[in-house]
Amino acid sequence: MGSCCNDDLEAGFDERVAARDLADHRRDGLPDDQRRMLAALMADGVADRTMIDIGGGRRASGTA
């Protein structure tokens, strides 16, 4: 599969990092900024709709 990222970004995100990020998410839930965004969307009437957070990858790329 091709990649849209440069080699430096690819080197910093592997299965180990993905597993750690998933464990963190399962333990801690959404980060505060995402919780606020979700609350604003819910207040705007998106309950019972399907949504996807595509994210920007800042945390995974180490630029947060």
C-alpha cells in the first residue's frame, strides 16, 4: 500500500505506537478538546447520526 506521509512520519508511527494509542484511548476516552467538540456537535442536534473523526494525526506524528 502506498503512503501519503514522508519517511520521518512513517518511522514514528508503527504497530507498537498504534497499540499504545488504542490502549490510552480505551483507558482515558477522548481528549478534552475532542470531548468539547463532541458536546458542541451534540448540542447542535447530531444525536443518533453516524460521524467519523478523521483527525489530523498531530499526536501520532509528535507535533502536538
